[in-house]
Amino acid sequence: MIMVSMNTVLFISFTLFSIGVLGVLIRRNALIILMCVELMLNAANINLIAFARHSGTVAGQAFALLVMGLAAAEVAIGLALVVSLYRKKDTVQVDDINLLKG
Amino acid sequence: MPFAQALWESLARDSRLVTPVILLWLAGTLMLWPLGSLLLKRMPKDRWAFFTVAILLLSGWFVINTPNAIGFADMFRVDGVTKGFQILCIAAGILTVALGRQQLGALKEHSVEYYSLIIFSISGMLLLVGATDLVSIYFAVELMALCVYILVGYLRTQERAVEASIKYFLLGAFSSGILLFGISLIFAATGGTTTNLERLGQAIALAPGNQDLLVFSGVLMVLIGFAFKVAAVPFHMWSPDAYEGAPTPVTAFMSMAPKAAALAAFIRIFGTGFNGVAENWIAPLSFIAAASMILGNIAAFKQQSIKRMLAYSSIGHVGYMLLGVLAMDSQAGAQAVWFYMMTYLFMQAGAFAIVIYLQGANEGERIEDFKGLAKRRPLLAFAMMVFMLSLAGIPPLLGFFSKFYLFRLAIIEGYITLTVIALLTSAAAAYYYLNVVAQMYFKEPGEAAPPPVCICTKAIVALCSAVLLVGTAFGPWIMDWVGKIVWG
């Protein structure tokens, strides 16, 4: 079995997290922003699972499982909102929603 | 099955700590349950409002009678702070239901889902204020926020409601991603051993290796996540849009209940959990507090819409309340913030009740709509004046007292510069609050005849203004009472 050092884990999860954050900031499609948020959650999951294994406890792994469930709930609500936006405005580009400002 | 048995035993032992939450879950689920709605099909929809208020009152009674204890593997703690903030959240829920009944009836938008979402959201808040573990805090925050996202977009036929809910949702989900990553970094800094707030400090100290960077970035990300939730500058950009687009009762709800719950969690996390690593968050949090006071109050100057103005003013108020978090002394801080939040709740509920009343006449959105209200509805105008002056913190009203108490705590703790900024900005804030008063008293009213005032509006406005007017006379007594509640 290959032992992966904790710094590698942190590096990978941080890379994943940065991709997610950049995606949210750069992409203008609401669906892709949702996917990038999922990336951010999964980056955290990697940390949780790896460090739970590192310390030999299961609490972190249980936390990660719960986070997956929560991510599903979040996506369900997010997609419902995106659908209602599409019905209203025929677009899912966030740049096109600019009714409220000031 | 030792595992199942242990689970059952711990549930049987600890579920008494969360009886109000279980009650709310049962009620909310039953309301959504198809059979339940079939059975009650003949019932007019707005009866659900009474049902919801009854359930909330019952859960409030349970909150008061919950024993003080820690349970669920140290993840949930009931003490004075928990109970005090739980009662605030429930009161905000009751006020919201009362505020919304009339308007939702007029829009023919009454539905079971609206009330059950409010109930679920409040159950999340009740969990959040008692949560003592980063895990339970994260899930409680999400339970609370997910329901509010839907509530903001509740009037899905209105374009601006949909837009507001999308903006709120995307930024909220983004912030919860940051919050979770921060939690995972802190978990990593402890070497993967604990997320419990009480044990965090020790675990970080014991963990091998140099963890400074992990702790710093983790604490900073948790701070950012919570700053999003309470809408503090520079993470406030969702708040004015969400406030303006949401149905007005939901706007009132958002400005009261989730803020109270998130601030309670803020105090618990930073006062208890991150107390030992204070040098990492004192400076960023001071910056956030100062920026919220300054930017929130200045941006409120040029707003035409009263909902946006109240949104920016609530950003400013959050800045003041963050002084209580900065106090480090989590008991005294919680006491001051609790008192501030309680008076804030009454001021907001009253002000929004009047905005909703004017919306019944197709106005109330813009500050100009308050023109000449003193001639048309002298009592309402007087009450609005009380709310505005109290928000501004003019001395005889309770709003002054709560500000005074919070600022005094900040001075005792040595935040002189921040207190000076708070004083200056709250003096500047008087300008835009008084602008509303001037519109009501010194401008001529329009032609339209004023609509009748519904009984709910009357009751809320009377209750809130009475509390604000009479409260100061009983100041010392109230402070004793708050002390008793919060110190448990």
C-alpha cells in the first residue's frame, strides 16, 4: 500500500478547492457555478476522510458522508431555483439577472 | 446489536434536550404529508397560520422547560445562552407568521409549504444556537439556510423574487463551501481528532508539527462563512438584493431570526472554540465589524426603497453586534448581543408591519410612499417614528439602551477605536432614519384613500412600539432579567 503524506492530501484538496472557487468567480452559467460549489464541498470531504484515517477515528468519515447527503439536498434546491429562473427568463446566465441593484 | 442498543440508549437519554426541535420536525412533516392535507382539505389555508403559531408557542414552552445539560456526544448544549436565543428565534417566527397572513391572503399565495418551511428553518436555528461542535454547527446552519433560500423565492411568479433567491442561493452555497473547507482545515490542524469547540484549543496545541498556517486559514474561512451568513461587509452583497426581492414577511424573517441564530453561533465558535487562537481572528473580525458599520450606514443614505434601506441598516447593526463577539468574554458578549437582538427584533417587526400595511395599498416599497402618513394614519406614523428613532438609537427609547450596553462592553474590553467608529456611524445613521420621519410628518399625502388596517398589523405595531417606549423605564429590571436568562 502506498502511504500518502498528509501534505499531499492538503495540496490536492486545496487545488480542488481553488478550482471550485475560481469556477464560481469566473463562470457565468448558474449550473456550472453549482458544480463548482460541489467541487468545493468535495475538497473538504477529502480532507475530512484523509485526516480521519490518519488519526484512526471514524468521526471525520461520518461527517463526510453527511456532507454528501447535504450536498444532494443543496443541489436539489439549487436546480429547482435554476428551473424557475429558466421558466421566467429563458436563461441560466447569471449576468442576465440584473433587475435588483443599487 | 451493541451499536443499535447504544444508539437507542443515547437517543433516549439526550432527546429531552431537543424536544422543541423534535416537535417542530413532527409538525412540519405532518403539514407536508399528503394525507394530512387531504384530511384538512376543507380547512381554509390561512388556518395554517394559527396552527403554526400554536406549534411555535408550544415549542417555546418546551424550550423554557428543557433542562440545562450537554448531550449527543457533546455536540449539543442547552444553557442560558441557548435558551435565550432559541426564544428569540421562536418569537421572530411567530411575528413573521402574523406579519405575513394578510399579505399572503391578498396575493392568494397561502400554502402549507410556506408555513412548514418556516417551521423547518426555525428548527435549524434552534439546533444552531445550541450546537457546540463544528459538525453540528455546519448542518444546523445549512438546515436553516436551505429553507430560507426557498422562502425568498416563494412568490415564484414574480421575476424579482426568483432573481433574489438565485443570487442568495448561489452566494449562500458558495459561502457554505468556504465554511466547510475551513472546518475541514481545522479538523486537519487537530490531526483529525476532534471538531468539538471545547476541545479544539487543546487538540490544536497537542497536534504534531507546525500547524499555524492550517489554523490561520481554517479560522479565516470559518469567519468568512459566518460573515456571509450574518451579511457583514465585505460579504454582504447578497443581502440588499435578497431583502428587496423576497416577499416582505420573509424579508422581516431574514432580518430577525437567521441573524440571531448565526450571531449566537458566532459567539460560541469564536468565544469558546477559537478563544486560544484569538490572534488569528481579532484583526480580521475588527476590520469586518468596522467596515460593516461604515459601509452599511453610508450605503443606506441613497436608497429609494425602504426594504433596501433596512437591508443596509441591518448590515450596520450587524457591525455593532460583532462588537459583542469581539468581546471574547462569551457570556457578557452573549448577554449584550442578546439584548441588542431582542430590541432589534421588535424594531424590525414593527417597521416591516407598517411597510406591509402600505404594500396592501400598492405602495410602501419606496420611502416616498410614507409621504404624509401622519395625516392619514396618525397612530401608525407615530409608531413608525418610534421604530425609526429607536433604530437610530435616540435616548429615551429602548434602542438607545441596547446600543449603550453593547458599546460599554466594547469600551471595557478595550476596543476604543471601534467604539468611536460605532458612535460616529450611528450618529450619521440618524440622517436616513429621520428622513423617513420627515417624509411622514412634513410632506403632503397623496390622493389615494388609506386602506383599512388589519388586526394583525395593529397588534404587532402596538406591541412593538409599547415595548420600545416603556422598555427604558424598566431598564435595570430588564437587564437583570436578561442576565438571568443568559447566565442560565
